[in-house]
Amino acid sequence: MINKIIDKRMFSEMGEYGISFASRNSGGNDYEHAFIVWYYTDKKHLSTVRRAVGFYPSVGDFYELLVEGVPGKVIDDSKEEIDKQLIVLVNKNIFDSALMVEASYSDGTYRLLSNDCVSFVRKVALAINRITVPNRITNIYPSSFISELFDSN
């Protein structure tokens, strides 16, 4: 796994908050995937909570996924293997804004290249507004998008 950590906090505060932009490369029968890992301090237990999520199609063949769109859902990706990730440390207000992106995707339409796992990750990145976010058109694959995000920051 290749990691990079950048600190975009503007001020000090209680607790730590981080957003990881991660990718899994294709291998075997699997496909490439981009997803988010949320890191935050549980103030009650003074421990770090790690929760990974990605945006997936519920059903559909290639035509439906590309043209029509299918119901999408945010799924637990905690067991996904990470090949590359950019971890961005942020303040709680930025973390909360980015977290709202996940909520907006919970019942969204999944459509390859326009509203898929890379689109989800990109919208979370845009919520931070203090990082360079790559163009989606030139980085259509999850691994290329995450690599460009990694290299640009």
C-alpha cells in the first residue's frame, strides 16, 4: 500500500479528523474501485474510528450502467484492500461538510463516468476546497484519478 498524508487543518481543536481517498486496482476477477475512508476521534473512548465507504450500482448490465443509470447505494468498504491512498487531515467543520456528500449519495443514481465511485470520491475532495482536485474527464479510471489526486497534493 502506498500512503501519503497531508495536513490541511486551519486551526487546532479537540479530536482529529481525516479523509482518505483510496483506490483498489483490478486483479483476478475484480474491477478497479475508488472509495473514501473516514477517520475521526471518538471523544468518549479517545480512540480513532475508521469507516470506509464507496458508491456502487445496485443492479444493471453495461448498457444500463453507462446510459440509463441504475439505483446506486453507499456500501461499507471497510474490508477493501487499499493499493494507494491520500489521507488529508482536516478540521471538524470541513470533515462534516465532506460527510454530507456521502449522505447525498445514499439513494443516488449510479451511472458510469458521470455518477460512479470516482464521481463520489471527487465530490468529497471538492468539499475540502484546500486541495487540488483532478479533472474527471482525463482520469476516468479509479486508479488514475486517485494517483493524480495523490500526485497533485
